[in-house]
Amino acid sequence: MLVDSHCHLNYGSMTEDMPGVMQRAREAGVGAMLAINARLSEYDEVLAIARQYDHVWCTVGSHPHEAENEPGITAEQLIEKAQPEKVVGIGESGLDYYYDHAPRHLQQENFRAHIAASRETGLPLIVHSRDADADTARIMKEEMDKGAYPAVIHCFTASRAFAEAALEMGCYISISGIVTFKNATDLRETVRIIPHDRLLVETDAPYLAPVPKRGKPNEPAYVKYTAAFLADLLGLSYEELARITTENFFALFHKARHKACLSEGEN
């Protein structure tokens, strides 16, 4: 089976056709999903989706775009909201200097709070980093020196140097449909250096649909296209790529129960 390690199930057309989304994922062999919380104000609805389905887990966090709308987040807030069984990760959080939708100092403050919550709970930190390689790596390293925490760099599009820095800190790296885009040559070269036991695959649905669905709303079923592309890129069979990335997901997100399979039905 495959795991979609990062999707936003409370956004876009998926909210209008959740049964269809789940059925198409089942048919595509996607047996588990991680629903990402991007705004603390949406935490309850994301948790409700995860509780509805045996094979769906969720996270708690606030995207860097929201740092001005949700400033002053504390580790204590995140730790409290991470208590339910279905909450298995912290984030997504990080830095986004491409859009600069929020002041950078607020992004950095929220990011450090998420890291502290990850360290305290032992739950993996889901890191968003865009055009912010240096500051992301610096903050992660400074915080790692205070005490280790597990992490994944999601939807990786950064430099090889950043990938190497993240791997040195013990991070996993998750690849989205961007790797299938024609102009993603540098990303494909970086993917080749990621150890197989640190690799995850995701959709970031409803965004960034992979080829051949590019330009359409993304959904968890489409992770199969990214997985097939990665398998070919890395010289693996599709089945081996699926096995590796699934095992990696459950190794990282240890609070999730490795009994998830869409065919087992729903709560």
C-alpha cells in the first residue's frame, strides 16, 4: 500500500466529496493518510476528519503564512492539542520567504514553539520551508542543540545543501508531485541522494497535482503517480517504493497504528 504523508483534507473540493475521495484512494492503493492542520482555528475540523476514518491521522500546527493571524503560539498550546490518539505530528510549521505573507520574526517565533512541542512530545515536526533554506537550517540546528526532535521536510524543493543539512540532523524528506514537473531537474538530482530509509511521498492535496493530473485539484489517490515516478527515478519497482515509504511513515509517525488499510473500512 501507499501512504499519503501530507494532505489537507479540509480544503478544496475534497470537503464536498469525501466519500469519493476515500473511494478513489482505496482504488489507487492508498491505505493511509496524514491530514495536516495548517491553522489552529481549523484544528477541530481536521481532527474530526481523522476520527471519522480508521486509516487517517492528523497533526496540530499553524502554517508560516498564518503567523500574523495566529501569533504567539506556545509549545504548551500545541502539546495540549496533541493529546488525542489521532494526533500524530506537530505542524506544519516553518518559514516561507517566497510569499512573505507574515513577518519573518513572527514566523520564526512560531516555528521555534512548534519545535519545542515536537521535542517535548516526541511527535514528528512537519517542516515547511520555501526560499528560506539558511534560516530554516539555522533554527533547526540551534533547536536540535537544545535537544533532539524528529522531523520531516515536507514537499521538498530546496537545494541539495539543505537536503544534506536536514539529513545530517536525522530528518526525513517527503517528495510531492513537483518532482514530476518538467522543470524539476535539480530536484530530481537531489532526490537521488536521499537514503531510501528517509524517504516519504505525499500529495500536499489539494495543491500540486502531479503529471499527468497537473493543473487539476489534487487528491490522495494521485500519490500513486508520484510514487511511480520516484520508483522509476530510483531504479526501484513500484511495489518496493510503496513498501519503503510506508515503512518509513510508520517509523517516523510512531503514534500512528500500522493497521491502517482503506479496505478495512471506516469508523
